[in-house]
Amino acid sequence: MQQLCAPPLARHPVSLRPHQGVPVKRYVYITRRGHFSAAHRLENPAWSIEKNMEVFGKCASPNYHGHNFYIEVTLRGEVDPDTGMVVDFSDLKRIVDRHLIDQVDHKNLNLDVPFLRGVNPTAENLVVKFWEQLAPHFPSGMLYKITLYETAKNVVEYYGPSED
Ligand SMILES: [Zn+2]
């Protein structure tokens, strides 16, 4: 009886585009998840407290509030034929921990983090600054996406700077 299963693997791994003879790239995306807890307060210092409360609601409360943030850092790369890996997950973890998590965990994002100085720490602004913090530690073009969960329901994604 014929088994119902996945189609057989190609007899010859496809390494060339048909008719073009152009090598194809096989990008694999790998993601490291991290977590940190931090306090912040949303504020545009050019506005009155009333206007800040109107725009940012409870998040403008003068005495700060906290979140349990989750972050996902996604790299894109080809699989190294020698290692079978895009990047060793332990290297990715080390970079994310050292250059991001350790910088922000149990900190006040408005006051304690040098690379966030002068930034209104909305999730959107945070994810852009996190990109700037991490990108230099990966080969050019390898950092693909950062996803920041401010809450379980509020999520922002950033794919890095673009020209359009
Ligand atoms: Zn908040």
C-alpha cells in the first residue's frame, strides 16, 4: 500500500535556476528569543503634562510603570556547509544578551540606558534603537528583523532602515 507522506526529496538538489544557470541562494531565518523587565514613561517633553496624558494615557504617568518585554532577533543567512548552521545559536544568544538584554533588563528606560538617552521609549522607538545597538555585531545584511512584544497583545516589528 502506498504511504501517504511528504513528497520524495528531489533526486538532485536544485542548485541552478532552470534555463538561467544562475546559482540560487537558500536563505534560512533563525530567531533568538529574549526577555527583559523594564520601567518606562512615555513623554514628549515639549508638551504639557495634560497633553502627554491625553496622547499617551496611563503610559505618561509621572512615576513610571513596568513591562515584561519579549524580543525576537531574526537573522537571515545561508547554511554553512561545514557547520550546518547559519550562525551558532550560542553566539547569537551571547550577542543579544550582552549588547541588548544586559543593557535594559531591570532598568528605567528613560533614565538608565545610555543608548536610549533622549528617546521617548515607545515600543516603536525602542525597536529602532535596539536594531542600531545589535546590527554592528552581525555580518552586514544578516540582521533581518527584530520583534518587540511590549505586552502579549502589543507587538512591533522592524526590518531595519530602508530607502523607500
Ligand atoms: Zn508602557
